[in-house]
Amino acid sequence: MVIGLLVAVLVAAAVLVLNPWGLHNALDAPIDRGLGRLHDLGLPEKLNVHAAEFAANILLFVPLGLLAALLLPRRRWWVALVALVALSVGIETVQALGLSDRQPSTRDVLGNSLGASIGVAASLLLRRQPVAVAETP
């Protein structure tokens, strides 16, 4: 089941980050309008479309980190993290070299890596060994 979920999340991520159709641009306008309304209600201006994109990069890689780490032995959690950072660098490289409509960014790699780290950390928390509780006489 974990493998199936990981494959589904990877396919969805690939469609989002490697599509040449400008899907990301189509989402910017509604996000910007929504943020504009929130700014009118007092949301700080620093929380803009760029901040939303950074948060989306984090959220995209949280399930990848969680599922990848769950597939590995607990002590090999770092393999999932290294693989996902490499995947993020690879995505940005493909965007730079093969998708003229996309803007590669080290900020995206940072957001993706942070999301992967959160997911891996969550997997470690889920799999931690229960602490033995001593019975009192």
C-alpha cells in the first residue's frame, strides 16, 4: 500500500512540476486574488504568491518524505532524504534545460528539501519504539 501511495504522489508531483502547459501560471492569478482579499482583511503583505508557492513546495514533498522513509528500514531514513533532495535538484535541472516556460529556483529546492525533511521526521516519529513502562508494585 505504501508503494502504491508513493507512486501516486510521485505521478501527481511530476504533473505539477514538469508540465509544459503553464499550469503553475494558471494557478497564480486565483491565488493572487485570494491573497489580495486576505490582505484587505489584515494578512501581512509578506504572505504573497511567492510565499504560497514556497509553502506548496514544502507540502508537496512532505508525503514523499514520509512514504519514502516508511519503505526503508528505520535506520536508513537518510537515504530517503538524500534521494528526495537529489530528485528536487533533478526537477529544477529539467526545468532549466528542457522547459522554457518554467523558472528553476534554488528556493524551490530549499522548500522541497524542507518538506522532505518534515516527512522523514514524521516517519521516524510514527516508527519510534515504544518506551517500556516499569510496573510499580
